[in-house]
Amino acid sequence: MPQDIKLTAIEVATGMILATLLEGITMDNKYFATMILILAAASTLLCGCYPRRVDPIGPEGKQLTWEEMNLSQRKAHMRQKILPVAADVFGTWQPERFDQVNCSL
């Protein structure tokens, strides 16, 4: 199942910093390496938990977050973006049960 992977600048920068820091670490520095990995994972987790902008375009020309959408925009987003992916996932998992996927899973 193909998926579009979109990384933010913060996530890319965190990965680049992590790769640079871990480049010259030897087995003698296990504690340092462990701390760096924990800090990198924590920063990626914290930076990745903000409301991401999704499909509809708002009045400022930017994509809206889920909280900024009205009910009809949310329904359209679910119908156009989420339901096709869910149909693919559920259809692959149990094709006889989920041959037709709709909003009443």
C-alpha cells in the first residue's frame, strides 16, 4: 500500500543532527549514545505532535487543521482521504468481510 511520507523541517533536522552526532561514537560511549538517542526520540515525538494541516484550504491560503474545519469539510476530508486508505487496509486484512467499506465500519 503506497503512502505519502511528508516530513517537517524539524523532523529532517533532528535526523540530520542525530546522524552527525552518532557518526564517531564507539562502544566505550554507550551511555552518551543512549542519551542522544533518547533526546532525539523525545524531540521528534514532541515536535511531531502538533496539529498537522490537512486537506481544505482556509481563507489565508493555508491548509486547515481538523479543529479549524467545519462539519462539511470534515466529512469531505474523511470521504476523500481517509476512507480510501481504510478500505485498502481493511480489504487487505479481511477481504471477505470488508469487500465494501463505508463510514459505518
